[in-house]
Amino acid sequence: MAEENVKLQKDDLLLIYTDGVTEAMNGKREQFGEQRFVEAVKKYGKLTSREFISNLETELKNFTQGYPQNDDITLVAVKEKKSENMVLNKTGKSIEKLKKAGMTGKEIEKKLGIKIDVFDKLNRLRKEKGKVKETIKFLTFEQKKDLMKFIIEKPEESISYYTQQLSAKYNTSIDTKLIKNELKRTYLSTVQARKTYAQDRK
């Protein structure tokens, strides 16, 4: 098992859901599926978490049309309201305002309940971090589809090649481990397996 820490930024939406959502079925035995779910996230992702869940429930009800489900449908949506940048910017403005009012450093620290040297360090780290190219933590549905396209086009290539191609297309930094894990999940870790997969789809 692997553990990862992910820091949410303002308006980021964190979704925790069971497979009952994507496997919700209608009378034709069609599943709601990952693609419809991703489209719903794109459509309603800017709303509040409460509004997002409400709209997704409507989409699911319209899709299933009351058809009995085998699994429970469970979804938790969490939306970050304040970002680290907002907090630091607000604190910085407060410090400047109090300095102009003639307060000493110690008086400001006591009033705001902070250490100015710690604040300055955090602010400096934030600016340095802003210069680092963003690295994604998971592959989206579209990125997975494009990965499969690259594999069909050039099944003999290495994981590094697919990582570079996907990173270039989406103008972001993609960890090789994400590609490796996706190939493992789809049983395409070996060149032979990828060649067979590509041949079946040409």
C-alpha cells in the first residue's frame, strides 16, 4: 500500500465514492460509467459540494430511471474554500497595516498570534513552490484514453516514452509511476502485451 499527501487549493473538489456510482445501471443494463461521471464533474465541479451532489443525484436518477441497483451509491464531496495563498496574503496585509500603525514586531506577533519570522519563511517557501511545475497525482479518464492511443501507435516504446508524450500533450509533469501503475492495472506492463493489445485494435 502507498500513502500520499495531497494539499487542496481553493475550489479544489475532493470526491470519495463507491463503485456503486460508476456501476449504477439502467433498464438496458447499461452502466453509468466512468466517462459519464467525469463529464458530470466537469459540468458541476465549480458548484458548491452540496450543489454538486444534488446535481449528480439528479443525473443518476435520470439515468437509472428507478431501476433496482445491486450496490449502494455512496458519495462524499469536499470543497476547499480557503487556499494557503489566501491565508498568507491576508496575514501579510495585516502585518503591513499594523506596522504602518506604529506597532512593534512583538506587539504584532501578540495581536495576530503568529511569529513573523515563521510567516516570512512560509511566504518565501510559497513563492519558491510557485515556480515549480505542477505535478499531477492521478491520471484522468482522458489521459488514460490518450495513453492507450500512444500504446496502439507505438507498443514497443518504454514507460518513459509514454510519460514524456502524455506530459507534453497536457503541458504538465506526470510521474512515471502513474504510467507504470496504469499499465500494470490494464495488464500492459510488457512490450509483448502492448503489441498484442495494439494488434487487436488495428
